[in-house]
Amino acid sequence: MISCDKYDYIEIACMHRYPVEITLNTGATLNGTAIDTARNDNRQECIKILTDDLESLIVLDDISLLKICVENPHFDSVEIN
């Protein structure tokens, strides 16, 4: 479970529908548009991203780094775990 202050960054990215690059704990990276937060079938907290017209849920506990791919007044990147 991530801390509340880290969750705020996730919500900001989704609220503004920022294009993001997500680095997983495994080192893999995913790119897409942050669109919402949700829970998956296992009731894990996730970020929902849109990539090539497909929605994907990424478990927040699996995220190492969230990077915003456009200039914005909020933040550039944040380490999640």
C-alpha cells in the first residue's frame, strides 16, 4: 500500500490526464495517459492508463517511478515505491 502523499500524485496525474511513463519495480516501463484510479479484481489499488485505445490497470504497489511526460506546474516525477 502506498502512502497518502504518493497517492495524491497519482490523482493529480489522472485529474489532468497527463501522459505518463511508469517504471515498474521489475524495471519495465509503460507509457500512456493517466485517466483514473480503480481497483482490480483482486481489490488492489491501481492506476488506469490509456494506451492505443486500450485501458490497462497497473497495481500501485508495482510502480517504482511515475513520470509526467509534459511540462506542468505540479511535478515532473515521483518515486512511488
